[in-house]
Amino acid sequence: MIVLPIAVPLVAAALSLLLSRWRTAQRAISVLTCVAVVVLATVILFEADANTAIVSQLGGWPAPFGITLIADRFAAIMLLISSIMTVVVLVYALGQLDDEREFRLHFHPVYLVLSAGISASFLTGDLFNLFVAFEVMLIASYVLITLGATRGQIRAGMTYVVINLLASTLFVAAVAFIYAATGTVNMAQLAIRLAELPDGLRTALGYLLLVVFGVKAGIFPLFFWLPDSYPAAPAPVTALFAGLLTKVGVYTLIRTQTLLFPPGGGSSQVILIIAGATMLIGVLGAIAQNDIKRILSFHIISQIGYMIFGLGLFTLAGIAGAVYYIVHHIVVKTSLFLVGGMIETASGSGTLRNLGGVARRAPVLGLLFLTAAFSLAGLPPFSGFVAKLALIQEGLDLQRGGIVAVSLLVSLLTLFSMTKIWGGAFWGKPQDVKGVIDGTERPLTMKLNPLMLGATTVLVGLSVVISVAATPLYALSERAAETLVDRQPYIEAVLGPDQVALP
């Protein structure tokens, strides 16, 4: 079953290309495929939660000789939340994209390939196939980020492509170094063999992977490509990238640092310093911006810092808080970008000085924005409060006062930057200016597309559900963290109990 979230979107992408002349068929294939992946991911999560992990050895080749796919609780959670996002953003895109971008530029097959790459990144059990999954995901993202390219998109897209190609080159080099040192790329076997290496070599390999995945996650100081790249893409593409692509980087950081390089070489302190700097620099960058997409893009960076904060604590409660925070942030950040996309589509501008009075002309947008913004800032009783409270409590218990103080300060600054968007775009009187939509100058209006509004409302509602169901969801996050902190069940699931001998 865990092969299907990868295989089904790839087959559907090929079918979509074959039926490229039939628009309704393309849309139906995309929607049905993404919904099918949600159903598969739900079943996989229940199975993984009941059995700790489920494993598939492709072709019947036993690990570590063959290709291993594994879904433990953490991977299954990420698979489910990412598949839900692909459905919601797809529905939004059906209402927002023009025919040129949706059909002539093959949005649907590329979108399905991206979905397959994301699923493969969460489910793969070895480093080399993780590299392959990343490349499948990134090649699709290169097309989507320049979809219907303008000059600004081409420039931003080139930055995105070049940086990710460099990171991928470094990644495959890191895989080669690790294979040369250990003789394997299977992550379960690496957990055993890396522990047998000299401390200096093991630490160097750990930091090398930290840099590789840090670029893809957008941590300090490797985030410089993100604020210029994401805002240039179409609204649904930006929302999906903001919600998912950087979280794939965070997922691989947590996976490799807990499974392959457990604490002991000073890595915890380094990661906490990176987390604090990522939080602070990201939110200060957001405050300095005057465009909705750019403000929200800098907040991606800032919020990544909280997830790295949980990883840096290297405790059950800290990592559980990070897992819960990832789920909360994927939903909330995607929601905010979808709201920003509706404002830009309806008004022709996302620049604050060209907006005003949105709350009067479209009160529902104001309600959706405030719900997501309060959650991002961490105000009670929203999901962001629960996520941050879990991290702060564990930080205080471990006497990590510095990082806790930074996280509280960043929460206040996040709220301030959200009020900046509210004051510039939603409050005040409508500006007497004209917007440009699809190259045509027209008066500012607030006619909202039903598909876009419905998708955004569902996602904001999901963020409320995450808050209301905080107790069972956090319990699930704790169970996921158990399999990250205690590596033995993961290794036994892949290699079998007879081959496991952790030093």
C-alpha cells in the first residue's frame, strides 16, 4: 500500500498528458488522484500508528540490498497532511489559473509529479532514493514556479533553480561520502554503522547533511533564496510551496538528525543557535516588507525556526512539539497565502499601499485572515498557541532560557507584522486606484471566486479543528516522537530483529 501514494500520481500524470486535449478529463484525473492519495494516506497513518511502522521491500529484495519504503508515525502524519494540502490547493487553482497556465503549460501533470515526489520524500528508507525523490519534486517545482513566466518570474525562478541545483549537487556528494565511509545508504543500517565511525568523521557528515537539508528548509543563514523566489509564482503554487516544500526539508532534517546523528557531539547547541537566528531574522525581514506575499514569505523562515527549536532540544517532548508545530504551520501558512492570493486576484495588487478597506468589501476575507494570523502569532486558543506552548514548556524545563526568550519575542513581532497587513490591506478606506489583472486595467473589486473561497475556508476551518482536537493530535505527535527518539523500532522494522545491534 505504501507504494501507491507514489505510483498513483505518476500514472495519473502520464494519463493526464495523454488526455491533454480534454480539459474536463484532466481536471477530473487530478482531483480524483489527489483525493485517492488522501484516502491511502489515512489508511497508512492508522496502520503505522497501530504497528509503529509499516515497510515494503520493493521487488522482494531484503534490506539493505533493495529499495525500502517505510511509513512510521512521523512519515505517515506528514504524508496525510501534505496530501490534504494538495487537494485543497488544487481546488483553489481550478478557480484561479487561466487556461494558458492550466492547460497549455501542462499544470495538471506537473502538479501530480510534484505530489509523487513529496510522497516519495516522506516514505523512502535510504539516502540515495531520498535524493531521487527530492529531484522528482524539484524538477516539477522548477516548472510550476515559472508557470506562465513573466520577466520577474524568470529572474526569481532562476535563483530558485540555481540554489537548489547546488544543494542537490552537495547532497549527492554527501551521499557518496557516507557510502564511502559506511558501505551503505540504507538509513536503518546507517544508524548502526555511523555510530562505529570516529567522532570527528561522524560529526562532519552530520553537519554536511545539516547544510544540505538546511538549504531546502530555509534555515539561517541558508534562506536567502526563498523570499525572492516564492512571491513571484502564481498564488496556488506559492501557497503549496510555502506549506509543503520547506517542510520536506524540515522533515529530512528531523529524520536524519534523530536517526543517524543522535545528540552527543554538540549538535544540539548548534541547532538551537540556528533556530533562534532563523526565528529572529525571519520576523525582522517580514516587518521590513510592504507586500503581502513577501511578508508571508519571510514568516516561512521565521516559523521554521520553531520547528528547529524542537529538534534542538532532542527530547521526546521537544520533538513532539516540533511535529505538532509542523502540522499546524503547514495548514496555517497555506491558508494565509491562499487569502493573499484572493486579495491579489480580486484587486490586482498585493502591495499594501495599493490596498485598503478589504474588510469592508469582503468581510469573509477579514475573518479568514484574522483566524489564520492569530494562529500564526500563537494567540490562545488557536493551534499556534498549543504548538508554541509545548516547545516553550520543554525549553523552560531544560533551562534553555535564551531560546525561549527569543521565541516569545518573535511571537510578539509576528503579531505586529500581522497587524501591519491588517492595517494596510483590510482596514481603512478603499484606495482610489486601479489594479492590473491579466494585463487588463480595471477598477478594484472584491468579487471572490467560489472555488478559491471554498478551498480557503476549508483550510482555515482545518486550522480550527487542529486547535479543538489538540489533545489527541498532540498525543499522536508524542507517539511519533517516540519512534524518533527510540531508534530501535524503526531499525527492526527495516532490517529485522536479528540484524540489529546498536552500539
